[in-house]
Amino acid sequence: MQLFFAQLVNGISLGSIYALIALGYTMVYGVMRLINFAHCDIYMLGAYVGYACMTFWRLPVPIALVAAMSVCTMLGIAIERTAYRPLRSAERISLLITALGVSQLLQYCTMLVVSPNVRTYPPIKGWLAGVFTVWGVRITALQCVILATALTLMGTLNTIVKHTRTGRAMRAVAQDRDTAQLMGIDVDATISHTFAIGSALAGAAGVLVGIYYNTINPLMGTLPGLKAFVAAVFGGIGVIPGAMLGGYFIGVVEVMVAGYGNSMMRDAVVFTILIVVLIIRPTGLLGSQAKEKV
């Protein structure tokens, strides 16, 4: 049982990161019906911003986290305005291809600037390096911080969506963009806010994964981004609670497969889950079947 609970703690820590990334996917899809594949590379850039803050400027983790979120927020807005907004009225396939192109652009521009070499985060010191035991299970202070940070950010997002004017505008645009515009909602600004918030969460996830796993590289966003997308689909793409649920589920499943089975099979199991969900319930666990107007 100790092994089970130890793996569960590891899975929750990993799931917190997946959930933060998945929220960006699901928010953008909910508002624009777009799978923003560049989102995983914003997560990667957030990790590099955190690395620069902690390595070159010796800034503490909280400041590095805020800096990464700020940079990724501005980057998300810039991508939406320059790459997606001119194609908003185009076919969805055009937006999808553009998203893939932006993803490749971010990856290879990062390689050009920082080189494709693996970078190592500075070692965690002080109380963050602490370890304590609960019922025989070894838990690190860093794991607690990752979980607390993720839950705080997700709680803040929930408050914004449900209890602010911006959140009401997001929900209105997600439900019916044309009607929302007729009611006086600035659709362009609302979509920019959506990209900004989603990108900020991705930036935070990048820093958290950097301090948790220590190493980063320009292609680090590809596989976690795909798994976060699986998490968003599993929970119900476009449904914020579904993205949270899916992130934690995928994180726990991946760690359990690695701990009890073959670590080489964990990625295969995650994508098998995606196939099964799409076959059995294409809208995900918390998604609802949308009725098409004819």
C-alpha cells in the first residue's frame, strides 16, 4: 500500500501540471473551437523564462513563476492577434494548420536563440528541498508546493470565469459568438483575454515542471502538450472542470503504469485512453452533445 500511495502522490503532482496545460486547450476551444497546438510551446517558453530568472538573475521561485506567467500572457495575446485573428472567419482547417505552423515556429526559433541543448534548472534549496513522511509515504515539500500552486491557479480561474465580467463574456462568446456581439460584448477582447489566461497557466506549468524534473529543452512541450490535450478530451473539451479532472486522471494513470507495469508503455496507455474515450463517449466525461442547427 505504501508503494500505491507514493505513486498516487507522484501522479497528483504530475497531474497538476497536465491540468494547467489542459485548461489552456479547453478554454481556447470553448471560445474559438480551435485546438491551439502552439499552446504546448508556450508552456515550453514558460519553462525557459523561469530557467533564466532562476539561473542568471538568481530570483526565487515565486518571482520566476510570476515572470513566466507574465511573458507567456503577452506571447499568447501576440499569437492570437497576429496568427489567429486574421483567419477567424476562415475555414477551421486553416486555423488548425496555422496553429501547427506557429508551434513549429516557436520550437525552432527557441532552438536558434538558446540552442537545442538540454538545460538544467538550479537545484532547489532551503525548505523547498525538505522531505517528510506521512503514514510511511515519502512526500517532498516541492510536491506540496506544486499541488498548492496548481489548485490556487485553478481556483483563481474558476473565480474569474464564474464571478467576473470577463468570465461572463467568455461564457457568452463560447455559447454564441454572434449573439454575444449583438449584446455589446467585445468578442476580440474576450478572445484575447482567453488566450492570455490560458497562456499564463501554461507558463506556470512550465516553471513547475522545470523545478520538478530539473531539465528542459526546446522540444519538451510536444509530448506533455499531447497528453494535456488527451486530458482535455477525456474530461470534455471546452469544459473547465473536465480539463482539471482529465489532467489528474492522466497523471495518475501514467505514474501507476510506470510503477506497476512497464514504464515504456505509459505513453501508449495514455493514447489508448484517448481512443477508447473517443469511441465510447466522444464528448468526454463531462461534455455534452451539441446540437447542430440545420
